[in-house]
Amino acid sequence: MTQRKIQILSPTFIDSVTLPANQDLNQLFPAAQPLALEIGCGIGDFIIQRAAQQPTTNFLAIDIYNKGCYKTCRRVDESGLTNVRVMRMEARYLLSHFGFADMLTAIYINCPDPWPKKRHLNRRLVNHTFLTQMLYYIKPSGDLYFITDVEDYAQQVAETFPTIDGYSNQLPSPYTLELAGYPQSKYMRRFLGQGLPIHFQHQQRQADFVLATENVPAIEMGFRNRHTLEG
Ligand SMILES: C[S@@+](CC[C@H](N)C(=O)[O-])C[C@H]1O[C@@H](n2cnc3c(N)ncnc32)[C@H](O)[C@@H]1O
């Protein structure tokens, strides 16, 4: 049985179907402020806390999950936050269609789908190609946070960062089990409540690093963006 798609009427929601091809994502917000992106916002626990902590940053929260976008919008509207917009959008699709150099002050990836089976490991969103692409979109000294409950995903990503020129680790070790002031997402809270560790990684684009447009790897058509978002 297919689930009925909930229509999202919230002013926080940006319907990607209505966006012109050359839309500048900064223009979606009432105030001109630095723009941060959360990939896979779920039902919005993280973004409503982070946006309240940082009212002078605009936050675009994306997810491919319609009900998650609906719930995130509802919570943003209830909170009165004006610096959040939500789109139902696949991460690589968003960046390949609307991304430009140095556009983001921060990227947040909290508990991405782990794809634990060996034959599905290539479906993981965060890999060498993806992290290299992000250096193009993050502005100099901008942040990338990768948080996961899955130890081997944490290790895979921690081992990948040093193989890419342009990142600078902001933590005393490749990853830590705490990050002061970092809001908890629903999945983080769930796993911590079960006594399981969360692995935090915080990297920055080096201030003097430039990734020339011709060296940006092409967006991979991953498992997620091979599927239609209808339904
Ligand atoms: C395991 S849940 C974690 C949700 C939330 N970040 C949290 O920590 O509570 C992963 C979320 O990422 C979304 N997602 C997975 N792949 C995505 C992609 N390529 N682009 C955008 N969202 C994605 C899923 O729909 C799901 O809501």
C-alpha cells in the first residue's frame, strides 16, 4: 500500500517544483545572512535548536521524506523561527541544480542512513567524491559536521578526510564522542538513550584552499536520486 503524500502548505516549505532553474537559495529567506544546509533533517529536532542558537544564519533543511518535511515545517512554524526553510530534495540533486561556489557557511549531516549491509555500502551518501564536492560549496573557513551512530561509517569518513586536500580537522582526534553545544537530533537522542555512542566529526574548509570548478567531481547519481520523489 502506498502512503498518501501530505500536502505541505507551510510558509516555511519551498516547493522545489515551483523553483526557477537559476533560483538563488539565499533569496528564499527574509534576511540576507550566511546560509547553512542540513542534509536529511528528519523531523526537524536539530534544525529548530541550531537555528535558535544562531539567529543570524539562514538554515536550509532538506529531506527526501515528505512526512519529515511536513513535521519539520510544523515545528519551525510553531517556534516562530524565520531563519529556516525546508525543501523536499535530495542532497546531490539540490547542489547540482542550485549550488554555486562558496555558497554555504556550514553543512550538517546528522545520522545519515547507515546502509550497514556490505552489498549496500556504496549507497552511503558521504564518501570521497561527496566530501570533495562539498569543498566547492563550503566557503573558506566554513564548517562541515558529520555525525553518526555507526562506528564503521565514522571510521570510513574519518579515514577519508586526510586523503582530501583542503580540509582542516577542528577536533583533537579524528572523531569524538561529545561535542559541546551541539544540539541533539531525534536519532542522536534515541541512540544516546540506549547507551550507544555518537561519533562527531567537525572539519573546516581551509581558509586558503580553492577547488577550481574544473576539478569538482561530477555529482554521482546515488541510490537515492535514482528514485522519483513522487508519492
Ligand atoms: C536516519 S535518518 C536521520 C534523521 C535526522 N538527521 C536525525 O538525526 O534524527 C536519515 C534521514 O536522511 C534522509 N535522507 C537520506 N538520504 C538523503 C539524501 N540523499 N538527501 C536528503 N535526505 C536524505 C532520510 O529520508 C532520513 O529522513
